[in-house]
Amino acid sequence: MAESALLHAYGYLIQPEVRFLDAAVERLIPTDDLGPGGRDAGVTCYIDRHLCSAWGTHGRNYRSGPWLEGVPEQGFQSRLTPQEIYRIGIQEINAFCRARYEQFFENLPAPRQDEVLKALEQDKVELPSLSSKLFFDLLWRNTEEGYFADPMYGGNRGKVGWKLLGFPGVASGAYNAHLDNPAPYRAEPVSILDIQLKQAQVDAQGFAKHIMLKQDGGK
């Protein structure tokens, strides 16, 4: 079982969907020399928490139709909610993989998974209930969000996304003293979750206290 499944009790996703997403987000942001990929960063957990929110059911959206083909400038136009897109999409993509390759998506070799994802992105997989590009675009957007959002939302575990970018996280009062310094501002990232769990300190004004890093990456 993937690490993300061990660390998070899923509120919406069921295990076949977890396995699919763990495999997919790991191909979209793969583990390499720069750090952990989407699976170990907890992107599937982020997606699940998002799906459990009002966003997942479009609880604040007008949903009475008519459902016409829109243009990109009009934004999201599908009659399906994000919950429905993930549930139906994963089931139908796995059925496609089973019919063509005799295996579910998560069991395919990495190059074949990349091939399927690229076909989804290009809308070359004909799914019975929705556009494969609609599914891919939502998955890709949520994968980016989950990898770089504050860890309080379930993803970006260990602040791996922020460390990759050199982003220090929650603002610090030390920024002002650094404004005239030409050197990069390098600090151990601090998240909102760190402050909530008292794993990071704040100053009298409520700004995070950053621990500065040396140029070689050491403290």
C-alpha cells in the first residue's frame, strides 16, 4: 500500500481510485534527483480533501443548466461535479486500460502510463461519459495545487514543493532587513500547518521566524 494511503483516512476516494491517482500523480510529477514526486508529496490526499469540500460537489455553483458547449473564456461548463469527474473518469480509464492492455492503469509500466496520460491530455481516449481532456485538465490542475499548496491542505508533505522552488512559505519580518541584500533569501520553509502545530515560532507581530540556510543548503 502506498505511503499516502497509510497516512490519510480517505473521505471520498475509494481504494481503486487511490491506487489510480497515486500512480498518475507520480507520473505527472515523478520522483527524481530533485526530490519526491506527487505520490510521496501526498497529492492524492490533497485531491481527496478537495473532493470532500463544497468544491467537490459544486455546492456553491449554479447547476440547473442548460448545458451547452462553452468556450475557454467561460470557464468550467460541465454538468458533472469534480466528484463525478474523478469517480466516472477513473472507472472508465481503467476499463480502457483493461481492454487495451489487460491491466488497470496503476499496474502498467511507467512508459505505458505516460502514453495513456498523454492520450488523455490530447483527448484521444474516447470515454463513454466525459471528455478525457476534461478529466486530464482537472487532474493536472489538482496535482499542481497539491504539490505546491500549504501542507495544511494535505499535500506538499515535508514542504517538498516549496523546497524545490526555494519558497520560504509564511512571511517573516526578516524580509524587510533583507530587501537591500543582493543574495537570495534562503530559509527553511514555514507553513501555516507548522505554526498551528507549534513546530515553528512567530514573533511579537505574528510573523514567522525563519531559520536561514547557507548557500550550500546547510543550516
